[in-house]
Amino acid sequence: MASSITGSHFEELVLGLLMFWYLSSMGAAINNGNSGGVPAVYVVGDSLADVGNNNHLLTYMKADFPHNGIDFAGGKATGRFSNGKNAADFIAEKLGLPSPPAYLSIKSSIGSSQTFSTGINFASAGAGILDATHNGECLSLNKQIDYLSTTYAAMVEKNGNEQAQAHLANSIFAIIIGSNDIFGYVKSNGNTTPQQFVGSLIYALQGQLQRLYNIGARKFAFVGTGPVGCCPSLRRQTEANDCNAAANSVSDLYDQSVLTLLQELKSQLSNMKYSFFNTTLAMHEIMDNPADYGFTEVKAACCGLGDLNAKVACTPFSSYCSNRTNHVFWDFYHPTQATAEILTAKMLEGSAPHVYPVNVMQLSAL
């Protein structure tokens, strides 16, 4: 993990100038506020939401090759760790917005008609709450927020602070983060207790959510990590290919702590609103009753090699299932497009205990 990312001051300046160019080209889009609904969705997170940012990094954590994207429009890999769309795509789609483009794709988008008035995706495969998680191989959550701050500065430069603040206040900020930190902790058999480890995550996350709020975010849609121990990669490490109980225990503790943090922040920060999605509950319902959701395989990955197709990652040399709609998992970590769509529908339109205190559609109307 010694690779470096494209983070030089010069490149950041170029990205900032290009962002300003795009914001200048979108005219009154921000000025119109959310007269037609949610004006934009901004995404921070990891590979569950990355739509191509890692394509632009010097990292091995990429998905810009087959068989990824086999069911995406055009049948080509885009950098999504999926056979098709991922959570970020479905969140935007259900809000009536185009899927936000990857922030680092700005450099290759000059001259196109694409603008960023409807949102930007900063998510990066491998990212964690902690800067040490896959350090040098991805955009950490802190780095993603840095880029969001650059975006906000460009908005203010073009439209003024009042209009920029109104735009962000009415937008949805989707946050999908934490799994990679947990994977790293479980793999390392760390010296700290789960409570101490999760405490360090929550301490860092509190500062990061505060930063988002300070930039202008008011509507937070937080996606819980879910039962990470049930992904094929961790299942194959158990004797009977069962879920890894230790990993799930840490994930449960993290999700509970995030919910408590969101409740505390709401009581402290003016006009902050949130929606928390209980991914664990939704995923267990799918895995316990797969036929109800059209699935026949809940343990093995669709694409990969070895036991549960989870010993070797999904690569052009891996085999893949002919029917992606009946598999819960696409590769050894990530859900199929079918699973992502089901989960996102519950997040956007469901009710407690799946999503609390409001779903994302209700959040968008607040």
C-alpha cells in the first residue's frame, strides 16, 4: 500500500478551477433552490457508493475492468464495484435526479454538457473514517470533505454565500462509510477492545459530520454498515461458511453508536435533520427469506474464484454467474445491483425499524 494518490497542490488547484468553470456554466440552477424537489444529492463514502473516483487514483482498488458493469448501461465497467448500479445511483434515481458524477472525473469531462447542479459523488473505494484506513490508496473521508469544501467555495464565488447555503441546506447528503475500518480491525486482531475501537471511529466521525454541517449540510442520510461478517469474504473464513459473528458484533456496536451520535448532534446543531438506515435488519430479512426477494444464493459471490467465489476477487479471469438477479452478492464484499436496489428502496421509502426517524423521501420534504 505504498502507492500515492493524485493529491498534489497543483492538481487540487486545477480541480478547483474546473469546478468553478462548471458551476459558472450552470447559470441559475443553484439560484432556483429546490422548487422542483431536492436540488441535489452529495455522496461521501466507500466502494458501496464509488462511481469512478478511484479510476483516477494510483491504487489497486479499482473496478474499471470486466466483469464489473456487465449489467450497466452499455455493459462496460465504470469503476462501480457492481454488476450494474450501486447505492449512490439508486438514491439519486429515487429522488428524481441523475446519478452524481465522480468528483475526480471533472478533468476528463471538459466540454461535456454535464454540470454539477444536481450533486457530486466523492465516494472512494477503500475509504474509511480513519485516515489510516487504506492510507495512500483512496480518498479518505476527510479528503472527500476537503473536496466538498472546495466545491462549496466555488459555489460561493459564483452564486454568493446565501444562494450556496440555501442549495446545500435543501440537498441530501448521503453517507456510506465504516465498513473498511471494521474490516481492518477484524483482520488485524487489534489490541483495543471493540468498544475502544468503535469509540475512536465515533470520535472521528463526530468531527467529520460537524465539518459537513459547517460547510452547509443539513439533511444527512446515513447508511449503516450492515452485517459485514456475512459477506462472502468473511463467510469463507468460518468452518461452515456462516456469518463471522465477531465482525457482525463490531458492526452492530458501530451502528448503534452512530445512531446515538446522530441523535446527539441533532439536539446540538440548529436545523440538522437525519435519516438512519438499519442495513443489518434489512440484509438479515433478505438472507433469512431470500425467495421473498427473488434470490436463491445468499452466501456465495456471483463473480470470483474459489470457495464461495470469494478466494479471488472479481477480475476478467474470474467466473461469474449467468443470473445476477438471484445472487445477493456480486463479489466477495459488494452486493449485486438487485440487492442494492432493494436496500435503497427501503432506505428511501421504508419505515421504522428499517429507517429512523424518517425515511429519505420524508427527509427530503422537511
